[in-house]
Amino acid sequence: MPGVVLQPLSLAELLDRMFSLYRKNFLLFFGIMLLPSLLAMAAGILMALVRAPMMGTRTASAAVNAAFIGSAFGGFLVAMIAYWIVYAVALGASTFAVGDVYLGRTATIAASYRRVRGRIGRLLWLMLLVAVRVFGIFLLSLVGFALLIPAIGVGRGSAMAVVIGVTMLVLFPVGFVAMIWLMLRYSICIPSLVLEDVRAGQAIRRSVQLMKGNYLRCFLLLVLTLIITYVSLMIFQGPFYVAMILMARHGQVAIWLLSLSSVFGGLGQALSAPLIMIGLVLLYYDIRVRKEAFDLQLMMSLVDQAGVQPAPGAVAAAPSA
């Protein structure tokens, strides 16, 4: 079994390993993230087909409009729930795949998905907890702002405008900064849950503990991967958006164009999405090497379980739990 050198990494070294790991195992990571992307493609095509009968009709009965809105909203809600379930499973499978290839083990798409089966419920609960904590504070800012307007009263003219303006300048930036800070605190909770096989609450506390002193590196890593993600989506979907804008000026937008936009957008997402998870898993291992001597733990695991002394400077992968 091949060994891997585990040592503290600078941000540049971390990024280099991230891209190298993705390049050498492209089909593995692309294949894992293709499943939720296929669901997103299907949902986009379905929505385009549902919209087809209504496009170009200026007059429609209230009953038809109500039925269309209700069915569209219901379908969108079901598609979103299904997508996030599949996406959570794909994140877990990606985490296993990154851990395996990084530590010198063999990884496949099917095996990575199979290993997630016992953790699906905890993954979904974890993502819900993190979403509530991260976005909850921003939503509270919006609610506070909404409650402030009637409290001020209507008809006070410029005084009300000043208060609303000051509130927006204070509440929104504070809520946004707090949201980013919470995202950084919880950024490696998925690797913690999947690789350490703990509960959702324990994974959150574990992430908070490990992330202390590593916020800047994580922030720069996430910014870079998000830029790559949005650039990729612009490359794959940008031409279709331009075409839709041009066609909208001359009449109805073609359904086939909306469908192709969904297909290529899904492909762009499948190509770029693995980078974020690869980077976060590598960051998780790097922090554990720095704070917990994870490299020495793997050495001792190899000695205890296999009875083989590892080569100097190399840490062979421990057997999967």
C-alpha cells in the first residue's frame, strides 16, 4: 500500500495538493458529484417544460394561473428537497474519496457512496443545523428590519428614511459578517462527521475546536474555490444567458435553450463542486497534523495493526475503520 507524506502545509502547498489530487482523480470526483448535478439538470428541464404551455399566452384564467403556480411551487419544493438529500450524500461520498486517495487507499465511486449509507441521516441533520445557525442570524437581521418599519410609523417622511438607512447600514453588514464567521467555524464539520463517525452536534463542536487559528487560511481557500465555481458556471451557462436575453428582445425564449442552459449548468457544477470538498478535507487533515500529530497517530496505527515499521518521512494509510 503506497504511503503519503503528512506534514504541515502552507496555503500554497494546500492549494497545490488540492489541484493535484483533483487532476489525478478527475473521473472519481467528477463522477461522485455528477449525481446531484443530473438531478439539477432534470429539475431545470422539467421546469422549462412546465413553463412551455404558459409562455406567450397573455390571457389565462385565474384557475389556470393558480394551478400552474401551485404545481410549479410544489414541484420546485420537491426538487429542492431531493436535490439537497442527494447533494448531502454526494458530499459525504466525496469526503470518503478524498480521504482514501490522500492517504493512499483505493477509492471508487460506488464504494464511496456505499460508505455513506450509515451516515445519511446524520449528514442531513448536520446540514440543517449548520444552515439554521449560519443563515439564521442574517434572517433575524431581516426580521428586525421588517419589524422596525411599522414601529417607526408611516408618514414621518425624512426621519423614517434616515432611520431605515442607518438600520440597513448597520444590521445588514453585521449580519453578513457574522454569517461569514459562522461559515468558517463550521467549515470542516462534514469531514469531522464522516471521517470520525460522530454525531452532528459533536461534528459541529469538533469543527469549532479545530478551526481556531485557521480562519484566514479557510477563508482564502473558500474564496478561491468559489471564484473557480462561478467562473466555471459563467463559462458553461454564460453563452445561453446571452442568447436568452437576445431572444427575449424579439419574442419568446425557446424551451430548448432553457433546457440546454440547465444541462450545461449542471455539467459546470459537477466539474467545479469537487474542489471545495477536496480543499476542506485537506484542510481538516492539515489542522489535525498541526494540532493533534495526526501523522504520528497513523504511524502508530500501522505499527500496531500491521506490525510494520513505516519508512522515515512517510506515513502509510491506516486501514479503514
